[in-house]
Amino acid sequence: MKKIKCNVIASKAKQSFLLLVFLSSTVFSQVGWTPVTGFGTNPGNLNMYSYVPAGISAKAPLVVVMHGCTQNATTVSSESGWNTLADRHKFYVVYPEQVSANNSSYCFNWFQTGDQDRNQGEVLSIKQMVDYMKANYNIDTTKIFATGLSAGACMTNVMLACYPEIFAKGAVMAGAPHKSATNFSQAISVGQGTVTKTPSAWGALVTAEYPSYTGPYPTVAVFHGSSDAVININNETEIMKQWTDVHATDQTADAVVNSFNGNSFVTKNIFNDNNGNEVVETYTLSGMGHAIALDTGACYQKCGKTGSYALEVYLSSTFWAAYFFDILVPPYTITGLQTVNANQTGVTYSVANTSGSTYNWTVPAGATITSGQGTNQITVNFGTQSGYVEVTEVQNNTCKNGPTKIFVTVTNGSGVNNFKEEEIKILQSGGNSFVVKTNKQEYCRVKIYNSLGAVVFDEEVLSNTSVLLRLDMGIYVAEVKSENTIQVKKLFVID
């Protein structure tokens, strides 16, 4: 196969049963780096490796990480820093690995028919790896994510398109849209940045993979260097067009953050759907070539090591992808109200103070910080929009802790009516079980936030249906939206 530079598992009967249980628990309690065989029929003939941190005691997220051309699972795991973050924040990682029999350059065949459609070839093999982890570990099935570099980034878009019921979000590091190529020659054109389509044409390629699917599609973060000579930066725009169309929104950024996280070479664009929910974000790294963006070191935001396709640019795409996935354990919690009235003033938020640190806060659109910016406590005047109150601590050794955030719901704001009892109901049926009901003839968006503001459930619920939610012990906020109607309710899980 030609080389393509898209770098980017009676008594004797009882004893046998007990032995089987013992052996199973021995195998699946392994921690660290493990090659896995027998994870399914493996029609794509891929290798599988898993990384299991020590100390996972509850349901945990799963991240699927795919390497680029000329790389392997070991290389991308060490350079990207995903295992480091998994140790710190307690989640599982799976590394699919290409073999030379499939592609002489070890590229995932994202551009080949037979390896880019649902339930076929390499795509099905990777899906079977996820199934293996779900069957043998305590995976939080609402928090399964895909990411990759180059060919692995292209395959990330393939996996998100083919299995929207499995993957909640994806992070694409220097990749291309789903089905931007269906053969080797077209893949070369994609790398040169000459393949462009309308948003609707791109979106149709995604929705055609699973035509009967009616649930929510994954949200996507894209990281791309402006000087990428392997996968041209134009692909960042084409990916954005594809996924904004899938989410039925336009291609105009709702927010632009220059000098993102204090890095003047990074511009972040945020694209929201018609309900104001973020569905796509892009990170353009000025002057960077074809690589994983790194910020190496031991601080909270730092991980990974430099290599052939991993460059020090003082921004870790791995960290910000994990933050986008909502799988990081925050270094501290924010104290303050999580529900306020529209235009409420004088609301304070604070975190523990560390001598010598400064604190950079952001608040929802329409809200203003009236005092305290730079300190560990701020005072906020709210407008009418809900959103996150977020803070990043910059320590005197320049290490950054955070961001840490909580979601603040603004009630009775502009465009939001009082909740009508006959339209939407959230019922606590005891313990950790809840039923969300709607009798309105449409879909309603249901979000459940934990006490840190992280989304633990996010789905659209069809009229006249019930959804059973099972949550760990704690306090949650449920938000249900339908047209211009909203209900916010606090939920208590005591066992």
C-alpha cells in the first residue's frame, strides 16, 4: 500500500464457577499498561492496549486515543500525556493500534471504504474495544470520548459519526472531516486543504451513517496548527462546518477568545446551537506545524513530552481536551449561589486563598464582575443568561491551577417563562432514581449538573416518555428546556 502522510479485550461445578470468577477478577483488576487480545471479532485486524490507573473505586470515564501515521500506541501514549492525566483524575484509556499488514505507514485507514462506515472494518474493531472495556470495567457509559492525532484525528471524526450513541464528545488534533476522502488519491487532496463542501453536504455524511438515530450527536473540539504542512489548516474550518451542521446551527462563532489561557499564539472560537449550548470549539495555534500541542511539566495544566509529532507550544491540547470532556478533578471548589434571579446583584463567589497567587475569573455573558478580579473572591452582578462562573489560579511559580467552574442558572430571565407543571416534570422516585417526563409534543433538552457544575447527563427526551436516571450520592441540579420554557430543580441523592 502506498504511504500516506496523514500523521497525524454439584460441588465441582461450584468450584469451577468460583475459579472462573477469581480468574476474571484477577485479569480485569490489572492496572497500568496492558495489551488486550480477544476483545471481539476484530474485523479491522487492529491491536488494543488499555491503561488503567490505580485507585479507581467508582464508575469512571473512558477515553479512546488514536495515534498518527508512523506512530504506535506506545508513542502516542507517552508523548500526549493521556496516561498522566488518567493517573491524576482517574479515568480509563484505550489505545487502538494499526498494524503494517493494514497500512505500511501505520495510518488508520480513515480514507478507505470498508474502514470508515458503521459496523465495518477498523471502525468496528475500535467499537469492540469500547465494548470490551464496558463489559469488564466499571465504565461511566455517559462519558466515553474519542481523540487522536492526524490519521487518528481523522478516525476520531469517523468514530463520532458512526457511533453517536456511544461517544459523548471528541477532540480532533490536526485531522479532517468524516468521509472527506474515500480513497488514497482523495486523501492527498484533503491533506493539501483543497477539499471543501457546504455545511449541509458535510453534515449529511455524518447523519447517513445511522439514519434511524434520533438522539444527541457528539460535540467536538478541534486543535490545529496554522502552519501544518501535512493536514492543511483549511480542514479545521471544514470540520467545524460538518459538526455545526449536524447540530443544526450556523458557522458564525458565538465567542472568540484571543490569547487563550494567556497564550498569544492561540485563538479559540466557540460555536453554540440554537439553545445556547456549546457544540463545537476550535483552537487555532499560530505558526505550529503538524503535531500534538504540548505544555510539558508537572503543573495541573501540564503533561506529555516532546517528540516527532508532539511540540512544546505552552498549551496542552491533551489537557484542554480532557477539560472539554469534563473529566478533570478540580483542584478546589467554588463557593457561591448556583441559582440566581435575573439581574440579581452583589452575588459573591470565592475559592480558598493561596498566598502569592492571583485568580482570573470569568462569568456568564451579560454578567459583570464588580470587584475582586485577581483575588480569591469576586462580586458579580448577573444579567439574564445562565452559564459558568470559572476561575484559574496562577501561582507565584507561574503554575496554573484550574480552571474550576460551577454552572449558575439564572431564573425568570428574558425569553424564559415560569415552569408549567403540566408540561415538564422531574420526579424523584427514591434513592438515586429519577423520572423525567414531558407531555409536550416535541423534544426537551434535559441536563443534570453535579455540585461542581459538570454535566453528568445531557439528552433530548421525546414527548410522552420517561427517562430513568441513576446518579451517585450527592446534590445535583436538573435543568429541562422546551422552547422558551425552563425548569430548574435541585435533586438529592442519599444512597
